[in-house]
Amino acid sequence: QVQLVESGGGLVQAGGSLRLSCATSGRTSSSYAMAWFRQAPGKEREFVAAISRDGLTTRYTDSVKNRVIISRDSAKNTVYLQMNSLKPEDTALYYCAATLRVLAGASSIPNDYDYWGQGTQVTVSS
């Protein structure tokens, strides 16, 4: 079992940056493949970025490529989402997710993830 706690969200102007953190507790975080998803009001949850257990493979949705970097620090049991050049359409509740079932690579499929955090709000003003 793992617990996920997100932080780092907030209000930022368009063009600004934020770094989200997802702290894991319980089992060693390097056992898990991790991902970030987001959900805007009235919309379905969507994939943002994922990282493999060993941190060597990453995957991004097209709308954030070249603006967002996912990384992990196994010593700190933390996964990060560095978001740059933020746009109003990035406004959403951002969730961290973890799975033991993805043994290699990075998955963009929500059903592959068994553990979810409570989310951190990101609001980008125009």
C-alpha cells in the first residue's frame, strides 16, 4: 500500500511556472510507476505525464510536450511535475497516481493505476 500526497499547486499567471510534488509513503516509491493526471471542471480526467519505475522512460500528452517535465527522486520518495509556460487551459485539479502493475515503461492509461492522491489545484489566469 502507498499513500500519495500532492503539493505545489496554486494561482499563477499565464506564462508562469509551477512545480508539483507527489510525496509517497509506505512501500518504497521506486517500486511504482508513477503518473500525473488532471481534471478540469466539467471534463473527464486526462493524462498529463508518466514515468517508469527506473525513471528512464517518460511519456507526455501532446498538449504539454516541451512545457512539462516529469521526474522522480527515489531517495526522497517524491515525483515532480515541472510545468512551464502555463496556459489558462492548464487549469485543473492535478492528481498523482501510482501502480505496481506497470513493470516497464510509462503508462498513460488511468485504469493501470491503483493508487491516487487527493489532488492539488492549479489555476492559470490570463
